[in-house]
Amino acid sequence: MVLREDLEQLLTSAGQNHLLEAWDSLNISQKQSLADQISTLDFPGLSQLHADAQKPAEHRLGDEDISPMPFSLAADDSRREYWLATGESVLTQGQAAAFLVAGGQGSRLGYEGPKGAYRVGLPSGKSIFQIQAERLLRLEQLYGKPVPWCIMTSPRNHAETVAHFEENSFFGLSSEKIKFFPQAMIPALDVEGKILREAPDRIALVPDGNGGCFKALSRSGALNWLAEQGVRLVFLYGVDNILVKVCDPFFLGALACSAEFKSASKVVAKRSAQEKVGIFAFKGRKPSVIEYSDLPESLREQRTEDQGLAFDGGNIAVHLFRIEALRQLEHQPLPWHAAFKKVNYWTPTHSYGDPETANAWKFEQFLFDSFPILGTMYPFGVTREEEFAPVKNASGEDSPVSARRMLGELHRRWLQRAGIAVESDTLYEISPLLSYAGEGLDQALFGRELGKGIRTFRE
Ligand code: UTP
């Protein structure tokens, strides 16, 4: 049986003695559970994180030189045919895998379940997960090999995520080719650095950020699983972009043909200097992503000779890593980023509930902090209209409506390019099972599939 005295000294020296408040009201198994959670905590580490969070924002960027990272559109590159053929061969040989980070809480969208289970409102009624699954199925049809798919969840949405796939028979994919695993969690701290509880016997834990993906991939055994299957390139991406070309052969080929780079990232031109997106830049001569809020206004507005934005390359969370790079990162610590946010909490005098204002420090690691560690990254320019329709907010910019419209317009352009007469004020949804990126469309197929695999809608 755990005794209060066993914990008292440790907690007092760590300044976290409040965790014993209400101890006497807990039953034996609750006491054991709380003691087990306490035993896993890194008190000096948490105290350091709290101290770092107090530093003013301008110190976050450090004093290293920041310079622009030029990029050009991959579609205009003279090597494009070679890249595509190489990427197709990577898929034919089963050497590519997809890795989705889906452990986020999706608070801006306000949807209760895992964001990937959200149905964006397309006429097919498909969820984000289904759209991605069907793109992978299409690659399997085209290249003859299933693509292994790793899906990182968080302990908060793991069961629901797996259930969504099970209820939908894995959308036609082989369940043996999908590995789900949760990311790690980290305690939330109050304004004074005290560890919060969400119940008398439970520490308030939050997901450790999408940068937790490297250790989660390793600890879950998924990295070994990929290596055993002969995977060389891993396509790592965020959940909410409904245009994401999962395991895009063209992208795979570009990295496969560029031995000098350990990873590659898709880059889009920013809409404006004020667009709230992280930008690719060199920091201390190393490839990096700088968050919108960390980039000083003067650099945000800096112009090139032809009046373009000097810091123009937006991060759309679509990356590709060599498996050796993931090996390098599996035990590599990444920096922590602090944000003061709302976290539900419990104290003996305040029962559990939604705080009205921000009350806690949350700490996250970001996967883009791996780029300076790896030291080389290929910026692969793409056009927003073809590749980036995020579902971040419930309405307005980057919402389900704007994402649907972008998909509908892109698919209309695919049909136009295939010489099919379309209505210019109508939006189209083409099933990924018919076309991954506009290939394979013709009048006969259109006639057959209209109302089935090809649907129309308006916004
Ligand atoms: P976002 O930064 O958009 O965060 O995540 P979010 O939690 O999904 O949404 P908001 O900010 O609460 O509205 C970018 C990607 O990183 C994943 C998300 O699931 C998304 O794919 N992510 C984020 C994780 O996998 N784990 C995390 O701890 C945080």
C-alpha cells in the first residue's frame, strides 16, 4: 500500500506538495494510481519548462541569423519526368509509407471526435480519414503494392480513431497495413508552475505536440515494422488538409533522386505577408520553420528586388523523410514550445470544469524542429490550389466551406483538362478511387460515374 509519507518528501522538494491535497479521500486503488503517475514525472524538467516559458517572446527566436529559403515550383523543374518515374518505381517496389500525425485536439474546428473522422460536407459524405485512405487505395491500384500507413493518435482520441476505421472496414485497405499508436502526454502547469490535476487521482495531461511523432513511431515498434518491409521513404503529414496527395509519387521521386537531402517539405507561396502560417527559412544557416508569431514584422514584410516577399515559403505540414533520418530522430530530444491555454482542471475547492480564460501552460514539441537537427531539407514548391485546403476553423478562412470549394474547383479543372464539358458554376467531387491527381478521366467514365464516383455540388 502507498503511504502519504512515501510521496511527501519527493513532492515537497519538487514544490508540488499540493498533489497530496485530498489524499485522504482517495481509495486504495486511486492512491496507487496517483502514486504511479507521480513516479513517472520529471520534476526538474517540468520546472525548467516553466522557467523557460516566462522568457519574453522575442527571446524565443534566439540570436542566430535568419535568411530566406528560396524555393521553386517542382512542376517547372526540368527533372520532373525523371522524378515522377523514380517515385512510381519507389511505389512499385513497396518502398514508401505514409505517417499521419492525428493526435491534435482540433479545438479551433470545435468538432467533438478525432478531426480525421470529421465529414467535411462533401456530397459523398466522406470523412477526412476516408479521403486519405482512398488515395492510398488508388496508389495500390496504380502501382500494385499496398502502402503501409502509420497513424499517430493521442490517448484522448485513440479508441475513437480506431473505432472509426473498424466501423468502416478500414475503407477497403488491409488492416494489417495500418498501425495506430498514441503519442505521449505531458502534464499541464498552472501559472505558478504547479502540476494540474483533472481529477483527485489524475494528473492533467496534454498531448506532447506533433513533434512527439518521432519517439512515438520508435517506441510503438512502427519504425521497425516499416524498416522490415523495406520502406525507404516516409511521407509525414497533418490530418486536416483535404487535398493532401498522400505519398505523392512526384514528391517521393524528387527526394529519392537527391541523395544530398535527408528530408523534403512541400512549400506554398504565402497569400500575403500577414498570412498566419509558419515559413521556411535558414536559421543559423540550418533549414528551419519559423512560426508566424515569432517572425519579426520587419522580416515578415521584407521584399525581394522584384517586390515579392523575401520570406515567402509557407509550411503546409507535408513532409518526406528518409528512414535513416527517422532513425536519427528516434531518441533525439526536440525543443519544447510553451503556450498559455485553457485546460480543464480540478482542485479541492474548484470542481472539474471548463475554465473561462486561459489558465495553464501547455508544452509541445513541433516536428519541424527536426529540420535543423537533420541539417538538410529539400523545399519542394507546390501550388496552393492543387495541394492545400486545410480544415482548421469552424467558419471563414481555412474552414470546411473554403476547403470544399477548393476541392470542388480542383476537380472541375481535372475534368476540363480531360476535355470534358463542365458547368463553370458547379463544383465537382471525384472519388479518389477513380483518380488520384486527375489521371484516368475521360468522357465515357464521366458519363458512367456522374452521380456515383463523380458528384456535383454548389457552395
Ligand atoms: P494543429 O497545430 O492544427 O493543432 O495540428 P490541432 O490540435 O489539430 O488543432 P487546434 O490548434 O487545437 O485547432 C497540426 C497537426 O499536428 C497534429 C494534429 O492532429 C494535426 O494533424 N498534432 C498536433 C498531433 O498529432 N499531436 C499534437 O499534440 C498536436
